[in-house]
Amino acid sequence: QVQLVESGGGLVQAGGSLRLSCAASGRTFSNYAMGWFRQAPGKEREFVAAISRSGANADYADSLKGRFTISRDNAKNTVYLQMNSLKPEDTAVYYCAADRTVFTYVVRTTVNDYAYWGQGTQVTVSS
């Protein structure tokens, strides 16, 4: 099992920035590709960003490219999501997740590709 705990959410004005963190425990963190997803009220959970095991490769939802940056520190067992130029439509609960396939070399973007999830952290962007 992989345990994931997100932090860093909160209330921010439009145009502001937040950095989310996700601390992992339970298994070797560097064995897993990691992803961030978000879910707004009444909407399905959607892909935000994902990063490979080494951190060398990343993928983003098209609408978020240029504003959000995913990174990881395998020595600290932590994955980050830097969010800049935030908009009210970015308001959601943000979840980090670990890929269901250990040692994968690909970066995946769908919910079903991830087996381990954190409890989520609320991000609210006011206009």
C-alpha cells in the first residue's frame, strides 16, 4: 500500500499562486509515477498533471499547460504541484495519486490508471 497525504490548499485570490504537496509513505516512492487530479462540485474527477518516476517526464491537461508545474523530490518522498495565475474555475478538491503499475516508464492521465489516492486538499480561488 501507498499512503498519500496532500497539503497546501487554501483560499487565494484570482491571479495568485499556491503550491500543493503530497507526502508518500508505505512503499518505495521512486517506484511509482505520480499524478494530480481535481474534482469540482458536481463534476467528474479530471486529470491535472503527472510525472514519471525519475521526474524527467511530465504531462499536463492542455488547459493547464503554462500555469501549473508538477515536480517531485524522491529523497523526500514528495510530489508537488505549483499553481500560478489561478482562476476561479480552478476551484476544486485536488488529489494526488500513485500509478497502479510499479516501475512503469510511462506517464498516464486517466483516473483508472491510479490505484492509490490521498484524501484531497481544497483549493478555492476567489474572483
